[in-house]
Amino acid sequence: MDKQTQIELEAAAFRRLRDHLAERSDVQNIDMMNLAGFCRNCLSRWYQEAANEKGIEMSKDEGREAFYGMPFSTWKEKHQTDASAAQKAAFETSHSK
């Protein structure tokens, strides 16, 4: 496989993951962090960092909006719930290393 095709396939897989996570708004970021070690915010930060590495100025908020498809504040208002004590405890345990 040539490099350009690989890049296009990787980009398509990323877009599909982004779209899937947009559809699965029932899955909270803290649950993703506890189970997988990353969440939507991580993906938006990695996107922002990749843009910055390419010389494209992108803020944290711009990266989040690019990933979430809306301002992060809107996403939180529509989809994010308060983390339970159990979720917070699991997060502290899984990220204390």
C-alpha cells in the first residue's frame, strides 16, 4: 500500500470513530477514560496537537469544536452528565499510576 492510501484510510477510520462517538452520546467521557484510557477530549487534543505540529494555529476550544462538531459547552449541556462517586473513584484508581 502506498503512503497516500494509508493516510486516507487512517483519516477515514478516524472520521468513522469520531462519528460513532458522536452518535453514542450515552457513553460518557469518564467511562471511556476509565475503560480505555482516552476519551473524546483526548482525541480532540490530539487533533489540535497535530494541527499545531503542522503550523496550523488551533486552540483547545477550536480542536474540541472540530472534533465534537459543536462548541464543547453545547456538547456538555446536551450530553454530559455529572460523574458519579463510583466513576470518580474508578478514574482516580485507573489514573493514579
